[in-house]
Amino acid sequence: MTDTSKAEPADPAGNSPAQPAAATADPSAELAAAQAKAQDNWNQYLRAVAEMENYRKRLEREIDNARKFAIERFAQEFVTVGDALEAGIAAGAANPGPALLEGAQATLRELHRAFEKGGIKVIDPQGQPFDPAWHEAMIAQESATAPPNTVLTVVQKGYALNGRLLRPARVVVSKPPG
């Protein structure tokens, strides 16, 4: 005789109850699998956060460069205005007209202040060693007094915008006599 008092009651359809799936599996193996999955998810999360941070930094650099160099063409136009004012001052100095000369000098000072505010730097390499990255040699002239490859005369000043060359300084460079 069997004891039916401990048996599980049958469902209304007359089927025997199913054993829960978790009861047949090893709980420590399930825990290890869940922990591995959690670690994998955590690693994916950290990679996604790092990728977003790198993207944000790259975007900030690109925006910063766009701000710095957006006026580059406009700045190149300003450079020619400065050249014209300097030529006018030189002509006024040869044929003195004090009011004209003073006005042109004041205008040039204002222009240089505007350059400075806009990040434009004047390159005036008189007496400095020739640097082909910033200077354009127009002529090489023999000189007994200056060392070779020294800027003797600045034909036209150069300009840089936030460290980027707009126009090289056009110069006369010394060469050894002979």
C-alpha cells in the first residue's frame, strides 16, 4: 500500500503537477552565470560611458577650433587693410602732413588692438633667424655684418591667427659675402 497523503494533488485536468525548473538545476551554477552576465553588462556600460566621454571631448575640441578659426578669411582681409595703412604712414612721413600722419597712426594703433582682440598676431622678424615656417624669403642679400640666414629687412609683415599662419612675413635674408 502506498501513502497518498504526501502526494501532490492533481490539477483539475487530472495531470500531475510539474516540478519547478529551478529545483532541477544547480543553484551555484545559476548564480555564477548571473554574476558573469552582470559583469558583462557592467563592462558594456563602462565602455559606453567611456565612448560617450571621448565623443564629448572630441566635439568640444572641434567646436573650439571652429570658434578660433571661423574668422580666418575675414582676418586675411584685415591684414591687407593694415598694409595699406602702413604704406600711407610711410608716405606721410616722407611728405609731412602732421594731421594726416597722426590720423593714420591712430587708425593703425586701433587696427592692431582689434587684431590683438581677435587673436591676430603681427609677425615682424627684423634681425631674427630666418624661419621658413613663418617667413618667405624674397631675396638673399650678401651681408658682412649679419650672420647667414638672418632677416635683414622685412618687406611685408606676416600675420598669425591663434598660432596658425595667415600670411608669412616676406623678408630679405642675409647670405655670406662672396
